[in-house]
Amino acid sequence: MIAGIGTDIVEVERFKDKPELWSRFMSKREQDYINRFRFKEEHIAGFWAAKEALVKALNKRDFNFSCVTVAHDKNGKPFFEFDGLGIEGKIHLSISHERKFASAFVVWEI
């Protein structure tokens, strides 16, 4: 049964040259992943959108982004890893990005 859905879209430009913002919501693992790419801001914006969509799907306002890591399986499919958060059920994540915008869609299934 679907317990919640969330979506978010952000402008990539918001994340350009703002490492202080990146470190506030991204884990070390996420930062290492992003450093592999030439256009880092597109991926950073995608991670932000993913976490915002997660907040909406779970209907939680007091959510700490640093407790959530966006990871990828061997095929590149994104998924969430939770640090100390007791999230029941299954979370589905899709992220899209291009030069100007990034978006994410989350489905919470219990």
C-alpha cells in the first residue's frame, strides 16, 4: 500500500559554488560520489530534490537531511540509506537532472 508520495524540482543554479550549503545536507559519501562528475551542481541539486521529496512523502517537517544518504546500486539506480531513522516499509526514489533543473520523485510503500 502506498503511504505517501513526494516530488520536488529545483534550479541547478541555486547550488553553484556553495560548498557551505553542500556540507550542511550532504554526507561525506555523497560528496565523494559527486566529485567524480564535471557538472557537480546537477547532481547536488538532484540530491537536494530527492531529500525534499522524501520529506513530502513521509510528511515529516522536522527531518534532518544529514541522517539520509542518497546512494546508488551497481546499475546506477538511486536509493536512500538512513542513519538511525526508523523508516518502515520501502522507499522508491527516482532522480532526474539536466543543465538547468533537477527533480526527484519518492514513493513510500508500507
